[in-house]
Amino acid sequence: MQKFYRKRTGPVEAIQWPSEIEEIMTFLGVAGADSIHGMLLVQTIAGPVNPKDGDWIVKEADGSFNVWRPKVFARVHELAED
């Protein structure tokens, strides 16, 4: 489920992989994702990234996407209160 998390530099939206593919695709939008041989590729500034189980897909404040490993995500983000 998509939730809001607070990053030291400000709030970001994030979703954890794996989730329902429809939810992931809605979160990423048309320009944020591709697939090759059935694998999801998240379009990041550094190039396409295939998220691994447990990774977090983060929409940054500027609208770009990043893929964070779970331990790194937990060190940098906290769940924002509604």
C-alpha cells in the first residue's frame, strides 16, 4: 500500500516491492516504468533499476524515482503521520 514517509530533506511517497502490480504501475505512471521479459524496471536518474524483494520505490520531491534497499530506506525515512 502506498504511504507517505518523511525524509530528512522533506516528505516523499514510497511503495515497497513487491506489491500489487496495478498499484505499482499507478504509482510509477507511464514514464516511470518499463518491463523487459516480464521484469519491472523503474526509470531512475541513474538508469533503469529492477527492484528486488523488499526494496522501496521512492518518488522524490522533484518527481524522479529511486529504488532504495530496505536498510538504507529505514535509516533515512520515517513514516509520516496522516
